[in-house]
Amino acid sequence: MDESQPSLEPPRYEDRSSFLVTGLTERYSYPKIEGIPAQWHRFVPHLGKIPGQAGWTTYGVCFNFDGKGNMDYMCGVEVSDASYPPPGLTQLCIAEQRYAVFCHRDHISKIGGTWEAIFSRWIPASGHKVVQAPQFEVYGKDFNPQTGNGGVNIWIPIEQ
């Protein structure tokens, strides 16, 4: 992934109620995250077959940070209830939280640069404190997985 840092648009701020995500989870050690695109390819065949799937918006959730550069990454979808996930998939409840939401408009291969700019430039200059909670990418109806274009929103949990 391209790690060059783009300019950031100012974030919008949103309060989001808790929600449940079901998906495919793998453990990564930053900066060795090159397996994420292949993880998405393995997840896509599950779309539309997950019990309780609520729409077609997909999520890339970063969670379970250990302070040593390791994290879990889930490719998933929101689900309406905590029914048992299909074999090989897991569920994660994301608690109610306030977020700074950033728009990544470039090709998906450049999303690493946007993440890096958020954490190396925006957070130190913003006065906000990041909360120990899942951070996630939202791939909505405008995102085209075949071309990698269409925009992605990055949700960073912050103190109220």
C-alpha cells in the first residue's frame, strides 16, 4: 500500500450508537499489513449469506491493539442480531462512541497514507485524545471494489 501522506480534509464529528459486525478476522503486525487485500477477497463470497446482514455497507475494523504494533482486522458487515456467525467468521460489538470521521477520496491503495496522516499529523495538532476502541473504515454504496475508487470513510474514536 502507498504510505505517502495526502492532505486531509477536516473531519466531521459523529456520535454513533452501538452496532454489531460479523466478518472475517485476522491478526496483523504493523507495518506488515499487506495481507488485508487478500483477506477482503476471502470475505467477499460471504456477502449476502450472513444471517441478519443489515444492508451492503462493509467495514474494515481495526481492534484488539496490544501497544506493540499488533492488531486484529475484520472485514465485515453490520448485522441485526447476535445470531451465530457462519463457520470461520466472528462477531464484534462496537460500543456507542464519538468519532472524528475522515474521508479518503483517493484510490484504496493509498488509504495507508491517510491513516498515517491522521495519526502523525491530525491527532497531535487537534487536541483530541483517541479512545481505546475499534477504529474502522466504512465502504458505502459509492465505493467500487473492482476499481478501488469511490471513497472510504475512516472513523476514529475520540473522547467526548
